[in-house]
Amino acid sequence: MLPSRQIARCLLPNRLRLATVSLPRQRLLPAPFFPRQAPYASHVSPLARHFAAASTADEQIDEIQELYASARDEFEIAAEETEKMTVYAEDDRKAAREELTKLQDAYKKAIEGPDPEVGEEIKRRVGQRVRELESAVVAMEEAAQNQD
């Protein structure tokens, strides 16, 4: 009985060696960072869609902020001229109203765009400032009418 165990032990390492040699080698790849998902109809993953929406929102917000800065500058000039009741006050109020109209058009276009997520992001980030400027321009125009 003892000799057969010794033979089995002698053969075991060879068998294991033969077994490992005969097995096909598998290529080890790092695990994917994101689990593999089924392809989408648009072939864009939700994560990529989120970042694309964010960049689109950022671009539109930058444009709106530039228009806001211009409209605010015109408003401040018009408010100063209206307060002093200068000859230029009426023209400055018109210029402020024109810039505000440009801002409102761009804001409305961005809000009503094809992607509702982008619209909500824009509302959240710049909507309050646009509404404040609108109300300030209306108040300035009402004050100018009461001065006349």
C-alpha cells in the first residue's frame, strides 16, 4: 500500500504540470471601470449624455451671462441718467430695454430647447438674475413715467 501512495505522489506533480501546460492561457484584463451595459438606441451612455448636457448647458449659460452683463451695464447707465433726468435718459432706457429683450430671447430659447435637463439647469443657475433685471428695468421705466 505504501508504494502506491508514493507513486501517486510522484505522479501528482507531473499530472498537475501537464494539466496546467495543456490548459489554454487566458489573457488577464483589468476589470472595466463601469459595468458593461446593453447598447442604447442612441448609442450614448447615460454618463456621456450627462456630461454632454452639462457642457451644452455651460455654453448656453456663458452666452446668457454675456448678454446679462451687457443688459445690466445698459440698465445702470439708464438708471443713472433717469435719476439725474438728463436729456439722454430716454435713449438710455430704450437701449436698456433692447438689451433686456435680447437677454430674454436667448433665455427663453435656452429654456425651451430640445433637452429639458439643460433647460432646468439653465433656469436653476441664471433664472433668478434674469427675473431680477426684468423687474428692475420695469421699475425704472415706471419711475421715469412718474417723473414726467
